Amino acid sequence: DTAVSQTPKYLVTQMGNDKSIKCEQNLGHDTMYWYKQDSKKFLKIMFSYNNKELIINETVPNRFSPKSPDKAHLNLHINSLELGDSAVYFCASSQEWDRGQGKLFFGSGTQLSVL
Amino acid sequence: GQSLEQPSEVTAVEGAIVQINCTYQTSGFYGLSWYQQHDGGAPTFLSYNALDGLEETGRFSSFLSRSDSYGYLLLQELQMKDSASYFCAVRDSYNNNDMRFGAGTRLTVKP
């Protein structure tokens, strides 16, 4: 009955590999996000996805691509992984009116380690 | 541009009161949110202020002054379990109204 669930919890991989992180929310929310949290705990938005409209943070490399098969899912695919991609990736969701209230629901995070 | 400033670390003892400040600069301001994150955990929503004044939720209160572009989170009767990172966040009206977070304040509660 987890509200926002993402898998895997941990992901260890080699440089140059391609990997995906899955995210699902059962809250009926219409907006989903991906955030990256670096080693200094800085949370930076990567993407938001609302009603099939994708908003991309311009600083995100195009090696990162979100895929949304439906409103409840927003997966993150990463090509040609680099050492600097090592971080914790959080999926989040909100209802549109909730977004106006500044309330996001976060998944438990995926710790990505690129070796 | 948009920026949020908050102290990097705060230390307090059990039972005490601590205030975590946040100043912000945004192109379009809607409100100030606060999130708590324990080590290894996910950020969880604590409070939201859109209007000036104090909002109280149990031991936690949040304050906003729009004219000063300033807010704070007040934690009372501190408990060990309150040791965590606390983030202020604003909606960024120039970027699809997405939530932008400050760098976080690490609160350590000591016995």
C-alpha cells in the first residue's frame, strides 16, 4: 500500500552501461517528478510530467530520458552512465492543486553508484 | 533567478526549541514549504505557508513573511527522533511551478 514506490532501492553498475529506475504511484495524482539528490543532499529537479506534458530541466543531460506509460508510472532511463551520475534519485508525485500547496509525496529513493 | 538560503547545520538538546530560517529569492512566489528527511529516507512534507503568519501543527510551526522573503520552521520540545535534515522549498513560477529546494539544514538533537 506504498503511496509512491520506486525500484530498485540500490543500483550498482559500471560506467557506460544503460539502466532504468521504475516509479509507480497509487495516489491517483496527475503529476510526477524525478529529483536527483547529490552527496551534499542538494535536491534538484530533473523532470516533471503532467497530463502527458514533459517539462525538462535544461541542465539535465539528454542521456536521461523519462518514460510514462500511464499516469501512474514515470520511469527514468539513463544511457551511457558516468561517474557523476552517482546520486540518490527520488521519484515524487502530487495532485495539481496539491502542487499549489507545495505538497509532494516522495518515493523511498534509488541509490545509484556508478563504478 | 531563484535561490533559497538556510543554515547548513543546527545543534540543540532534547526538550529545547530550535528555529531554522530560510530566505528566498524567486521571480514569482506562491508559498514556502518545509520538508523533513531522515538519513537514508525520503523527504516528507511538513508544512506550507502561502500567507504571512504562523501555522502550527503539533510541535512544529512554520512562519512566513512575504515582505521580508523570509520564513522559518520552529521545532518545540525537541526529541532525538527530530534529528534529520530540513529543507525549505518554493514553487518556481518560471519553471512550470515545480518545487525548488534549499540546500537543507542538518539538525542534530543531543541528549
